[in-house]
Amino acid sequence: MKEQEIIRKGEGNSYDYSQDHCFVKLASTETNGELCIVEDTLKPGFYLPRHHHKIMTEVFYFLVGEVKLIFDDETITCKPGDTITVPPNIWHAASCEKGGKMLTIFKNGQFDLYLEKLSKMTAKEFADAELMKAISAEFDIYEE
């Protein structure tokens, strides 16, 4: 890791998608792939389909709004100031009806590189379900 670095509000690699706008606050390349931190502004109607990770742990810290995390046996509504850790092999989905903001810490994951790869894809590539499945698996994201 290089010497101390400050990434100010509105800074970091920016990825603005239809459902959310992400800023990478700590890139996995800075930590040998061990850690990545993403500030994520969720747009109203945000929905992340059910998935799990085989290696990656996700830690969510909620800043604004209410986000529902849906697990196989319960749904948890998270509010500003709440933190939840999702270890590997736990199926989960997320929804945010009115929009919100959170920080996500990815341990042993390269989610920032996934965002970068998605940002370079065409609409035709996004429409290819098999390609999307392969890219997701490359970054330890497994959907049903």
C-alpha cells in the first residue's frame, strides 16, 4: 500500500449505473486484493438479486435511508448507523425503495474491478446472460 492518501467526498473511481452510483474509496489493487471499500448511493427502486460469495465477506455500513437485506430465513431493515456483516456462502438480496447510501467493505474481494469491467461493457454484452454469469463468477458473485 502506498503512503496515506485522502479521497474526498465525491472522489474515487466513479461508476454511475441505472440503479446506483458507486465511488471506490479504497481499491483492491492497493491491498493485494484483501480489501476494497465502495461508497454506494442507491437510487430509488434499487434491487440487487439473490446471490452469494464463496470467498468474499461483505460489511455494509448504512449512511442514509432504509435498505432491506433479504436472507433465506429473514429480512432485515437497515437504517443509518447500522452495520451488518455477510460472510461467504450466505445467500442474500437487497432492496431500497426510496434510495439511500451505504459504505460496503469487501474482504477478499475485488468488487472495484468488477465495477470497472461492467463500466466498459456494451448493452449487447449486458444482455448476454451467459456472459454476465461468467463475469460475475470471475469476481466471486454467484446468482441462482
